[in-house]
Amino acid sequence: MPRLSTSLLRNAKAIDPLLPSLLRPCRTLQAAQNELRWLREHVLGDHRTRNHTAAHQASILRRLVRDRASGKPLQYILGTEFFGDLEIACRPGVLIPRQETAASITHLTHLLLTCGALPRSLRVLDLCTGTGCIPLLFRHELLSARNDTRLQLLGIDISPSALALAKHNAQRLTNDTPHISIEFLRSNILSTAPPDSLAHTLTTHSQPTTWEILISNPPYISPSAFWKSTTRSVRGFEPKLALVPPALKPGIGDTEQGDVFYSRLLAVAEEVGARVVLVEVADLEQAGRVARIVKKKNVWDGVEIWRDWPDGHEEEQGGGDEERLGCKILGSGNGRSVVFWREEGRAWLGK
């Protein structure tokens, strides 16, 4: 990471004494100014501090700036992050939602809503749900366009902290809509035996065993990539459990460990009778590996890769990547999701 110039630090200090500390995580003066403004608004708007003295508020602001300068994510400090149009509550110990993930979910719901073939009753299963942002955004997008679909959403996670936060977000962001339900349950997706298996969880909690749409943003970063490609803020503050899959056997290779969840997710998709599946990936190379697994199954009628912004213009190098990976690639940015379908799922997506 390049060092900050003395002149930049001097200019920042002249504007506000707190700005130089924020330059370390923000890197640009404009970004630092934006974050300082958000932190100050947070202190002044917080019901716990808005009636405190100006001196006490200034002390709190300095503490928050120190936290941010240490690398603590802004979302954990402010307590929320936008995910599409939703403001999702964030807490340490639970992965922060990313806008690229929101773009995939928004594009998926757009396809489902415009195809004209979507059934009036729909079940959506989200595995590794974290904050609950994916089923909550799916619900929001669907309700914004039509309110006659009987929708059942279920988020699954292994982390009690994530489940507590997901339930909190559901309470904040949903109202009582009789024909729409959303629940969150604990299960270990990688387990195939009771009491941790998904099948056991569904049966125990009287949940359906069939789900038309399956979505998952699983841990997918390999151990080496965790140290080489993630930022200090991610490594130091976000839960590794949600980023790096476990090593299921001794001597497992680095790439193989990063891909651990995908074979299991495909097996679950078949078990629950999914017609449309969207799984998030780290990059185009991992997307290509997942797409090859999908094709080898000989179960799915189609598969394609979505980039960060799937509804954007396709990148110029897309043709070469498509030939190399043997799969259609949509949108702009990095490889973000692999989407596959079968039977009536083709019509739902307009494929």
C-alpha cells in the first residue's frame, strides 16, 4: 500500500484535525471527508448521545475515528449497510453485505418478474444467510412489483450470532403480510447427518422439503487468497468462518478447500427439488470450476456466469472468457455468481 504524502496529510489536518487518521483506511481526501461526515452525523443522530454535551459528543467522535483508523469497518461502527434499497443492520461477528451480491439478487428477481411465468406460490431457500440480507431483499423486490405471490423464505446459517441478527433485521424491515413468511434456522450445510443436517432441520421445524429457488453466498475464499487478496480490515474484523471454508480432510489443497461448499450446495439443490439456483463465487476462475461441476451433473438444463453487475454492458473480453470457461457470461466487473436452472426454471428466467 503506497505511503500517504506529507502534503496530503497537511492539507487534511488543515481542513479538520480528525481527517489525517481517516486517510489511512480511506486513502483519498474525499473518502475521508465523507466518512468523517457520516461519523459525525451518527454521533449527533444517535438517541443515546444526541442530548449529551458538545464536549462529550466530540470525545465519542474521536473514539469512533480511532476505531476506523485501526481498520474497523465503517459498517460495524455505524451499525448498518445498504443492500440494494434496504438498510441492513450490521454487527461484528457477522459478514457485512456487499453491493455486488445485492446486484445479483436484484437481477434475479427482475428476470423472475419480467418472464411472466412465475408461479403464484414460491419457496426461496437461502443457505449461509448471514445478516438475512438476501431473503429480505428478495422479498422487498418481489413485493415492490407484485403482491399476489404466496412467498415463503427461509434463511439457514450455522452461526447463532448471524441468526440473531437476521431475525433482528426481519423485525426491522418487514411487516405482517399474511401471504409472505420469512424464517431463520440453524443448520450445518456441510453436514449430512442429524442433528446438524439441513434435512433434519427442515423436518424438525416442520418446514417444506421442496424449495423452488435456492440461493447461497457461502464461504468461498481459499486460505492463501484470504491472506493475499483480502484487505486488512476484512482479515482483522470480519468473521473468517463466513469467508474461508473448513478443511474437511487432511492435506486438502488450497483451491479445493476454497471450493468445498459447491458440491454440497449442488447436492442440496437436487434434494430440495430446486428449479433455479444462484451461488456466489470469488472470481471468474472459481465460477468456471463451479460451472463445470454443474454440467457434469447432467441434471441442469442451463448454466451461466454473472459478473458483479449482471445487468450492465458485457465486457469486451467476455467472448474470450466464455470460450475458455465454456459458459455464457453476463454483465461487467469480476465473476460474481453462477446461475443454473432446470425444467420450469428455464421459463421463470426467460431463458
